[in-house]
Amino acid sequence: MAHQRKINPGGTRGTIFREVARIRLEDAEVLLKRKRYGGAVYLAGYAVECRLKWAITEQRWPDPYLPAEFEKHDWDLLLDAAQLRRELQKEENDKLRAVYSDLAERWGPELRYQLKVIEPNEAERLYRGIRQVYDWLCDYGSL
């Protein structure tokens, strides 16, 4: 009989989040170029969320699965669980920390599910900030 791993509710494998993050960021870039600003911002922000979830599973190695309590849309919760807040607080990350704080605060349902049109300048600003956070996550350590 094959050994079956007991999976906590949620239980998504971390590598799924890593790949989904990459794909959704590519989708966001296409939408931004097509002037579909709301979708671009949503997918780029979701890419950051997925990247943070992957970082959590990296911290939990050898268990590569994300526990159910982290199947959330809360960047701050995810950043802490990934043990990355201390890195973000370093002096050389002052500008990034300000960008992250603004975005994490805005990454609520109002931004994720808004129906009003995002103006092009605001969409570009949000996307650049989200991309900056995403790139930092990709560059940091084994991420």
C-alpha cells in the first residue's frame, strides 16, 4: 500500500504558487499593454501574493505544502509567515518598504474587486510598485 501524506486543509504545494506567480505576472503585463488596467493590477498583486505563499513553503521545508491558515489575501500575514519582514526592514530597503506598505494596505477587496476604472497613471504606478515588490521577492535568498 502506498504511503499517503496527511494534508492539512489548504495543502497546496508551494511550487504551484511559484509557477502561478510567474504566469500571472506575465498575464498582468499583457493586460497592462492592452490598457486593461484593473485586471493588470489585480493579477500583478496576486502574483506577489503567490510569491509570498511560495516563500512560506520554502521556510517550512521539507514540508512543501502551504497550511490552510495562510490561504489568505493578507500580504502582511504572508510576509511575516515567510519570515521576510526583517529583510524588508533593513535600511537599504527604505523605498521598497514604503512601496510595500502602501500596496499591502491597499491590497484589500476594494482594490482586488473594484468595478471603477483605474486611471492609466494610477495603474502604471500601482503596477510599477507591485513589480518592484515582486522582483525583490524573486531576488531575495532562495526565492
